[in-house]
Amino acid sequence: MKKLPLIAVVLSLPIIFLAWRYIKSEPKTAVVEVKEVKKFVYASGYVEPENFVLLKAEASGVLEKIFVKEGQKVKKGQVLAVLRSDELDASLRELEARLRLTEERLNENSPYLKALKERVEIAYTQMNQAGIEYERRKDLGERGLIPKEQLERYKNNYEIYKKEYEASLNQYKDAVSSLQTERKSILAKIESLKAQKDRYVVKSPVDGVVLSKYVKEGNYINHLSQENALFGIGNPERLDIILEVDEEYAGLVREGQKVFLTLDAFPGTTFEGEVYLKEGQLDRTKKTAKVKVKASLPENTPTYSTVEGKILIEKKQAMLIPKEAVKDGKVLKYERVRTVEVPIKLGQEYEGYVEVLEGLKVGDKVILR
């Protein structure tokens, strides 16, 4: 009887040892769960005044006069600066002088047309007189009172004066027509030069504020240069956020999607906005597409602040497991008393997790490898 406690202790040792081995060999597992997942497209950009326009020159030349300064409000169509256009001005003066001369000659009382008219009138008088004499001789000839040779001479004389009259009349008409054609041609050239000259006048295309002035009077402007920039104009009271999305993700972005923004000017703060415009043309140099975002930013937001954006392109409920549980499209499903290798169909990845489409159900346990 005294040896029984010792036996009991000895018999219990294998049970304790087996329990310790069981606990120690318990694998590390994860439970299959349904969670809300979000997918984002990341983009960077900047803050820009609404309706911002980078105004460029349309012609090359020396900047003769600037009429505005930075911070000044301007109206659409307001003249901001003028480039010198000496050659155009000289051509216009020459054409206008030719136009004045042409219009003077077109005046009915001009010496040029009066001289042509006098020739017509003289020729008409001579023709008329010759016609009267011919008609008289014609009557006498029909009665046989004069020889036919004499009648023929008067007829020929009349025909000569008639041709001279017609020639002088046509000369007058041709002169008037030529002057009218020349006037029309000169006016067309003047209009063309004025249209070209208008390109030397820099006007604001929008209402706004002159935010930047990149030039000064006396600068030579080459309108073909990539550095051709005169003024930056926009509305600083209303800001747009411009994000540049990589070409490969541009097709995923749509108007109306939420955007989460961070600005270097306000570290630690996240702002929420919405895509309201997606430009249809890619920047072939950067291989990006521009996206415009509306968001409520602080009034003191500096223009052209750097912005980082996360565009929410998808939000849904998904059945997830840790990515480390999957190997070659299979998982080890843990059923306590046994482990079963199960093939599964996977969906998308979400920050260390993968979506399970088929092969598991909510609550299943999988071994982490």
C-alpha cells in the first residue's frame, strides 16, 4: 500500500509527455475569413489653380511691352504684352499705300478714269457722226444718186470708228475691272497680314490672375522653343489637383472614383477627393495620363505643392488567406487530427493576402508555410 503513490506518479509521466509533444507540434495556422478589400492605383502630382493656362507666344520676336505684373487680375481677351513686328508693319504700310492709290484711281473723278472716259466719249462722237453720214449716203445710194464706191467708203469709215469706240469702251471697262480686282487682292493681303500681326499681341485666354511672369521686356521670344512660356494665369482661389497616372494603370481610372491625398505642405494629414476629369491623351514622353481631382484643401495651400494620391479603383468583400499559406496553387488544410493538401483557385492579391475563389470555405484553417 505504501508503494501506490509512487506507481501513480510513474504512470502519469507518459501522459504528460504525450500532451507536451502534442502542444509543441501544433502548427501555425490561419483562418479563412471574409474581409472588405480595397485596391488602389498610386499616382503623384501637384496642386494647380483652376483653369490654369501656361500662355505661350504664337510668333517669334523681341518682347516690346508688358502691360501686367504678377498678382494682377486680368480679363479674357485683355492684352498682356506685345512683340515687335517691324517687317509686318512695313509690309502693311506698303499695302495700305497701294490700296489708297488703287481706290483713288477707281474714283470716277480720278484723272486716270476721266482720261479713259474722254477717249470713250470722243470715239462715240466720231462713231455717231460717221453713222449719221453713212445713213444719209445709204439713202442716196438706194435711190441711185451716188456711186456704190462712195457709199462703201462711208460704210467702211463708220465701221472703223465703231471698232475704235468699242475698243476704247472695253479698255475703260477692263481698267475698272482690273482696279477692282487689284483692290480685292490688296484687301485680302492686308487682312492676312493683320491676322499674322495679331499673333504678336499676347492676350489672356481666360479670366484669372497672373500667377507667374517668365519674361521681361527686351527678351527675344522663339515660339518654336520648348522653353516658350510667357505667363501663367489661373484662379488661385480654386485649386485643382493634377495626378499623373502610369500608362499601364490609366485604363483602371474612371471619373467619380474616390482619391486619398497627402501633401508635402501638410504632413500627416490625409484629404479625400474625387476624380472629375480624365484626359484622353497620354503624355508620350512621360508615358502618363493626367487625372484631375476635386478636394477641399486648406485656403493656405501653396500652388504647385507636391501631392501623392491613392485612387480607389475597387472595393468588395473577399474570402482571404495569408499569401504564405499558398504554394504552387495549393494549401495544407488543417483538420486537427490530419492535414490535407487542397488545390485552390486564387483571385487577386491584397497586401500580403490572396483571394480564394474556390477550394476553401470560411472558417477553414490553413497551415502557414
